[in-house]
Amino acid sequence: MSDALKHECGIALIRLLKPLEYYKEKYGTAFYGVNKMYLMMEKQHNRGQDGAGFASIKLDVDPGERYISRIRSNETQPIQDIFAQINERINLEFEKRPKIIDDVASQKKYIPYVGELILGHVRYGTFGGNSIETVHPFLRQNNWMHRNLIIAGNFNMTNTHELFQNLIKLGMHPKEKADTITVMEKIGHFLDDAVRKQYKKAKAAGMNKREASPYIAEHLKIDRILRKSAKNWDGGYAMAGLLGHGDSFVLRDPAGIRPAYYYADEEVVAVASERPVIQTVFNVKFEDVRELDPGHAIIVKKNGSSSIEKILEPLERKSCSFERIYFSRGSDAEIYQERKELGRLVMPKVLESIEHDTENTVFSFIPNTAETSFYGMLEAAQDELNKQKNEAILREKDQLTPERLQEIQAHKIRTDKLAIKDVKLRTFITEDSSRDDLVAHVYDVTYGIVRETDNLVVIDDSIVRGTTLKRSILKMLDRLNPKQIVVVSSAPQIRYPDCYGIDMARLEDLVAFNAAKALHEERGTEHIIEEIYYKCKDQLSLEDSKVVNYVKELYDPFTDEEISDKIAEIISENDINAKVKVIFQSVEDLHQACPNNLGDWYFTGNYPTQGGNRVVNRAYVHFYEGNPARAY
């Protein structure tokens, strides 16, 4: 994705099902779980580089011994920083107590972070600051072991205000109005309630307080706590939690917007945001890693038993298609094929734009994450070339000479890596003209390949704001003096804000929105822009179930091609000499390429939860009123 876009988060959970001595004997270290968590977080560093956190729980420790450890970092390389600190602490304890090096029981007693239950998180901050307080996991502390709660998630809620007010009605005083805090406090409230009820039962059975503790741990119904807690949540989420006594869970939203995968055997239960993470770290097959169904939770009790429980009634499945296009690593077998298919399906439009002239066209990609789609586009281009060769041979068969046949067969698809990102630009100059000149030189180009008679086709994952194309990439490609630059997006036009975890909150930041607005202004239909504003504003006071996305009306008068052509105008500066064409994937072809991940609200405005329509209308009102605030 050429536009800088913060997005997503990654979760990882490990529950060791055997005593730590088992892992020491089989794998040579009692730090097996810590090592695996490091790998799981590192394999998901693409999902978050603003911060990282690690939490662990030791099972069955004596009173007075520390059983919960947590460490968080918002340093430049947060994962490395966390595990450097963990390693330093381990070595310090070994220096203080040399005898524990071969004594697993003593290691568990004296060394923090060494436990049977481990939770990891990598974070991109979608909004707000990036202080250490915003980094997951979050901890809700209590002297009762069962009431300690650790939460980490990949999520955004659209109704944080409503959830906050509900907590106040319960008599609580949340320390801040953030969706992470409100979610944790909601779970914590019903956890407290469940613990109290189980304690009453234990007391009625004649148990004293100490005897009641294991009874509570055994009889807590995590699925019931989650059902009550998540009843009014509106958003996309994969929520992971640990309870102080050793229960754990991962809950996925009812529409399956955010991803979650799990693996279980006799040694471990592991959960992560991406399937290949588990495959690689635990060296298991594709089919051994299961996807957590929408609205369901995987729950692991303190005794090691695990189950999949339906928490919320599943909605129509709308898993985020951006995961497939860009966010998740392409090493997933399904995602790799889907990205290739995205490139293949967009090729007919590309061929039309170059008038099927493959001989005078160079194909490339920007950035590296678009490489897989590029391969798919290339395969389709090769099919077209083979067709052209066959047609030429059949057309000239009566007068075909050996030299002419060799000339036809020698024709190849021209591919080259034309753009190389040199360094991450530090825009220390704030003046716009100076900064834009610096941005224009972020990429180096390969000279001497493109001819003045050539088309240059470059595929990107998606085009969000268009600023990097305008300020850098197009200027850089134009230095190669092509006849035409065709920018291809493997994703459709991004027309609407996302409110489930991707940092696309403001309509006016989206180049497709600005293109539609410009078309209205050109054609004298600005009154539609104003009419939509009043319709959206009237929606803000309605219940979610009655809210309609009126922002769709902004795009209704125009074809996809008209908006694409206007985007090409917007991103083409006056000093671009080449003709610029922009081609987007169609929504229909996106669904064909990714049939099991149909979440497309940022393209179509069809939000999977009721809160989405409220968010998009509020975003439009903010745009029209010049309010820079986020819509959620």
C-alpha cells in the first residue's frame, strides 16, 4: 500500500497443557512458552509496530508468590525491547540464584514471565496518543485471584459512548472513555458478579474462604460471562483474555470482521490473528489450524480442558477483505492464491487501457506487498501474449518464414522492478513545497528500461488517499518518460470510512470521496452534497436500527470509470508529462477472488453492524461542518 495507513493489531495466546518440567525435558528449556510467544509476536509484527505487550500467569502458586507478570513497550522496536528486558531479567535471576539453572520449580517461583498461560499483543494506534498506557494487554487487578483480568484485542467499537454510559448506570467510574477500557470493565463487572455468586454457593456448602477458591475456579462459566458482557458490543473484534486463576478465552465478533485462528494438541493451545503464524511457530499443517467461527469463543479452563462456545448469534459473515488484499501476510496458502487472483481478474481492464499492446508495455509493482497480485496479473498477461502469438501464426501461416516465426515466438512480457524505496524519509522540513520535493525522492527508479513509446503498468494493493502517488510515485515514474502510466489497484475504490480497526476515519481523506465531490462541483450538482448533509444530520438522533447510509447518494450519479478518471486527474500534477490512467478492481471480482471474506463496507458502504451506518453519517456531518473530530 503506497499510502501510509495504520491498521489492525495482532493477538497471540499460548496455554501450555503440561507442567513446565515436561518442556524442559522434551525441548531443553522451561522457557518454551516464552520463546514461542516471541516467535508468534515477531511473525505478526506487520500487524503493529506502535507498541507491544506481553503478560503471563503462573498456575498453582503459593499465596504471597507473584503469579501475574506484564511488560509493555512503545519503543521504536517494541517486540525486541520487551524480550530484551525479559531476557535481562532471566539472566539477573540466574546470577542471583545460580542453583536454579537446572531447577524448573525454582525458575517458576523466582523468575517473572515464566508461566503456563501467556498473552501477547502487537499494536497500531488507530487514534489517540501512543503512550505506554494505551498499549495492550490491559490489567484489571484485584486481591481475589479470580477477579484479576488481563485483556488484549484487535478491535474497534462503534458504540463506545453507549458502552461508557452503561458502565455509569451500573454505578462504575471508568478512568477514561476508551473502547478498550469500557470493554474490560464490562467483562470485569460480570466476572465480579459471577465470582460472588459462586462464592455464595461454596459458602452455602460449608466451605471456608480458602476452600471456596478452587471451587470458584472450577465452576466459573466463562461463556456466560462473555454473553452478558458482549451483548451490546457493536464493532469488529478478536478479544483475548486471561483470568488470574488460569482460565482464558478468545472471542470473535458475530460478523467475523476481525480474524482469529487456533490450534490445539496434547501440549499446547495456541491462538493468533493469522494462520501461518501458528503453522510456522509450531510446525503444523495448514489443515491443523482452525478458524474461530464468528460469534464464538475458544475457552480454556484452568484444568486444561478447552471448548468452542457460541457466545453471540452469528450475523452474515463479513470478514475483512483488506486482510486478504493487504494486512495479513501473504504466506497463508489461501491468501497467496487470492492475491494472485486479484491481479489476474483486473487484467482485462489493463489490456483495454493499453489497447492490447503488450509489446510496448512494461509491467511492474509498487510497493513490495503488491508483488503477489503482480504475479497474477503477469500470468494473465502471459495468457494474452500466447493468444496474440497464436493469432499471428494463424494469420500469417501461408507466408510464414522461419525468421518471422522466431520473431513471433521471441516476444515476451516485459517486466522489471522499476521503483526501489531508498530510505524512510524524515520530513523535518514543515514547509509544504520543500516537504513535497523530499517526498518525491523517496523512491529510486531504474533508468534505461522504459522507452518513450512504452506504456508503464504499475500495480498497487490499494489507493486510499492518493497522496503518495501524487507527491512521489507518479513524479518518479514520469522521469522514465513513458507514453502512458497505468496505475492499477488490486482493491476497489475506497469510498467510505472504516470503523472496525483500520485508520480510515475521515471521508475527506479518501481520494475517491474527493473525486465524487469534484464531479458534483463540475456538473453543477453541489446541492446534492448539501442535501446529503441534512439527511445524515437527521440520522444522528435515530436508533441504530433505523439509520440509513445516505453517503451512498454522493456516488450514485457516477460510474466507477468516471470516478476513476477523476482520481487520475487529482493525482496527476501539471508537471506530469505522461498520460495517467487509474484502474480499480471491481467489487464483483473482489468477491470472486475472496469468496469467503466478503467484508466490503469501505468499498460499498454496506456496513456489517448497525453502528457502521451511524459512523459514516457522522463522518459526513463532520466533513461538511469542517469538524476534524473522528466519527467514532
